Amino acid sequence: MRVLVVGGAGYIGSHATRALRRHGYEVIIYDNLSTGYKFLADGFELITGDIADPAKLAEVMKRADAVMHFAAHAYVGESVENPRKYFQNNVEAALTLLNTALDTGVRKFVFSSSCAVYGVPLTVPIPESNPRQPVNPYGASKLFVENALEAYDRAYGMRFASLRYFNAAGADESGEIGELHEPETHLIPLALAAAAGKGAKLQVFGTDYPTPDGTCVRDYIHVNDLAEAHVLALEQVTKENEPLALNLGTGQGYSVMEVINTVERITGRAVPRSIAPRRAGDPPALVADSKRAQQVLGWRPRRSLQEIVSTAWKWMQRRA
Ligand code: UDP
């Protein structure tokens, strides 16, 4: 089976391409390289194009049996300031991609969704049945595509899996690919950069949350655990089971302070830091109930927070 990996030159997409190849799939990467990097696609066929370009998409879609869609903007704060950019790409262009798949007869679609679809969760850990009430345009854009997929499944038989990621982190064990955001806003790479003396001091956004140590709790999931879940989800989509919407997290939350302590342990260096005000829109705790993904996919997140931090550290040192 040949899979069109849209956004395959990005962080999570590049790990998914390698997981697909390890499982014997053929891969074509389609990426506009706006936030992706050519070298993350090394060794794969790369077509440089935008998902807003239906003619270019249609040409490559003819050669594909399934689509994995990673090509989205993913900064919550930016989505609040510039919602137009988010709705234009993550909704309008995503629909162009979906319609092109439909028109070309491709009926298997694996979608990068997000725990941002839940907004401020009713319960933590969060099961898939929690109401989906996003509180920012990024989450709203992901929910729109989930809804479109559900409707396309009922009306046109589009088989899909919406995979709701919690906090993707870490890097491939090889040290060859990893996280590379410009600007970087995520906790683990910023803490590592601060430890390496390369970045600014780490700002700890809020120490007065209703959590055990007052800092926010998140569910960090290794990018290769995510990548493997995508391959398993594609297998399910191919079997024509029920449409899937699954949380991908470990079920274990760590506070910002616990992450900083882990970074200090792994690097053997201090993380220079300062206490900063809460960041707008950050809920106190987001942790997945991922039992459903484990049951349906037969998947287990295998890598610990230590492995997340040590692979991210290896990747950062390789690029230094
Ligand atoms: N965070 C922080 N300082 C930073 C970046 C993040 O204290 O420089 C906190 C943030 O408030 C959140 C957690 O770390 O509670 C994870 O944030 P990140 O941006 O990595 O992922 P998000 O949860 O926003 O997807």
C-alpha cells in the first residue's frame, strides 16, 4: 500500500514516514516546506506542494491508496492572534485535501487531531466521550476536520481515524530526525536549550495552578509511540472497522517542575529559569485516558519521560 504523507517533512510526519517504511508501506511525502525541512524527508520521494493546490494534489493522489494528514499550523497562541491563517490552512485547505482524496477514490484517511478539541476538559484523565468544546481557533480547526470526516464517512464511505495527540515530544532514537520549530515554544526543547546555555532562561508559566506543585500538568508522549499508533490506525482503517477517534497519550501526567527535574537529571546540568505569569489559555491539567486506543489498536506507549528527554537531548546535541 502506498501512503501519501501530507506534512511528512515536519516533526511528527517525519517520524510517521519512517514507521510506515519499517512496516513495509510505500511512502510519498507532500509538503510545502513552510515549516517542514527537506532533510527530514531524506530518503523518501518528496513532492513540494501546498494542500491548497488541488491540481498538484490530484496528480499525486492518483498514486496513493491512503492519506495521512499532518500539514497544519499548530501554535495555539498564534491561532488566537491570527485565526484567518488557521482557518485558511487547517480548515479550508484541509477540505481541499479531503475532497481531492474523495474525488480520486482514496477512502482511507488518518488525521492528526489534538486534545485541543476538548477545550477545558470536564474530567481528567480525558476519555474520548468528553464534550468537544475547543477554546481557541486551533482546536476549533481540528474539530472542524473531525466533523467533516465523520460526515464524509457517513455520506461517502470515507474511512478515517482522528488521532487526538496530547503533548508530542522526544526524537527518533537514531538522532537523525527530531523536533525543529521556528520559533520554538514547547517546554522540553526550551528547557534543554536553557540547560545547554543556548537559549534564554526558561520561563515557568504559572506556579499557582491547582496541581500538586502548582505548575501545569501535561501528558508527554514520545513521537515514535505516536508514529507507531498511526501505522496501527491505518491498519484499522483498512479493515473497514468503525470510524475511529482516539486519544494518544500515556495516561500519566507530569508537571512543568517534574519535566525540569528530569531535564536536569538527564543532561547533568541546571536549567536556568524564572517564574513567569500563567500563559493565556493553559488549562491546569491535560492527561489522556488512552484505554480505547490501547484496546482498539493493541497499542502501548512504550517510552518513558526519561526516554523522551534523552532522545530530545541527543537530537539537540547532534544539531549543535
Ligand atoms: N511551559 C512553560 N514554559 C515554556 C513553555 C511551556 O512553563 O517556556 C508550560 C506550559 O505552560 C504548559 C507546559 O509547559 O503547561 C507544556 O507546554 P507546551 O508549549 O510544551 O505544550 P502545550 O501543552 O501548550 O501543547
